[in-house]
Amino acid sequence: MIAAARAPKVSIVATPLALADIAFLADPSGALFCESQATLLVADLHLEKGSSQARRGQLLPPFDTAATLARLAEVIIRYAPRRVIALGDSFHDSDGPARLSADDRANLAALQAGRDWIWLSGNHDPRPPLGCAGVGLDAWQMGRLVLRHLPCAGPTGGEIAGHLHPVARLSARGRVMRRRCFVSDGTRCILPAFGAYAGGLNIRDPAFAPYFAAASARAYVLGADRLYRLSADHCLAD
């Protein structure tokens, strides 16, 4: 069972991230942890994306759910949250829960045991996953912060969302790379996709314009054991 796996030996350095006067830790996995509320946030798990694509004739290795749950287990071991909130698109489609293997279903149940688990609705999974523990909601309020899947355009008093799968395109030592990232202006934060097979959208794409002014947004780029913070307008466009 992955819930009993040992924490990795790599020394992980989380980055403090304040949102609407609430302190969080941004983890290099792409998860966000609020210590004061013992709450872990993850976005866009896209469980069973591989099996969904296979049904459409696009054959992918069928290990994405196991890999995603294993990474989630490491984060849960690291922070021991009392509550986990999945910010939508937790399954790649509404039939995804029915396609879980027996092992993956047991591992998910082990991660959920002893803690509150909230599934926020996404565009891929508008209904709570059948046969899985936890509570399904459209949104969750945390102080002045609203947690939801789809970010709302325009000014906000505080919001944490997913959906856009932000990535930063960077140049370093003569190489250009794309890395998943958090993007935030201190009031709103969009989390990177957590799922193993989830793609990414460049934070310089116009799709981010309704949510962030380029000069105020910061990218928190995922590294192997830490995050790298830089201004979004210093990242490369596609």
C-alpha cells in the first residue's frame, strides 16, 4: 500500500506563500499546505487519464493513476493533513472512478482514511466520484479565500483555483525548459496540475490575462526539491 511508503530521502524545501492574510507552504510537488488549518490542497489530479485516452485509441502507459497517488502519498506523509481538498478535475472523466484498478482504489482509500476529503467539482468531473469516500462540493471558503476549480475573471478578495495547468518557460545555461509552477499575485493563486499525465499552459498565454496583471504575478517554479520564484513577465512566451 502506498500510504505506508516511506518518505523520500531528498530534503524538500517548501516556500512560504501568503494569500489573503493566510499563510501557506508551496511544496515542490505542486501541492499547497495551510498549517494553521492542517489542510492540503492539490489541483487537477486527472486520475485515469491514461485509460480515458486508451478508450479513444491513444495508447499511453496505464500507470498515471498509480504514479499520481504515489506522489500524493509522499506529500501526505510530509504534512500529515487533517483535511485534503482536491480542486477539481480529480478524475479525467466521470467514468474514471469505475476504471480504478483494485490496487489504486485501495491506495486512494488508504490516503483518505482518518482525514476529511473534499472533492471540488471540475469541468472534467462535475459530479462527486462514485464509489470514492469524501464529500463533493462546488467551492470551499477558507477565510477570505474562495477555493474552486475555475478561476473567476477580474478582481477578487482572495481565490485559489486550478484548471489552467500553469507552466513557466525558462532559459538556463543555454537550455530552454518548461516547468510546472504556481502563479500568484498574493491575492489569487492558480495551482499547477498534480496529475502525472496532465499537460501545461504557458503563464504568458493570454488565457491568464483575466486573472493577473503581468507585472504583479509571480511564478513559483517546481524544482526537484525546492521552488524558484521569479516575475511572470521574466518567463518566456511560447
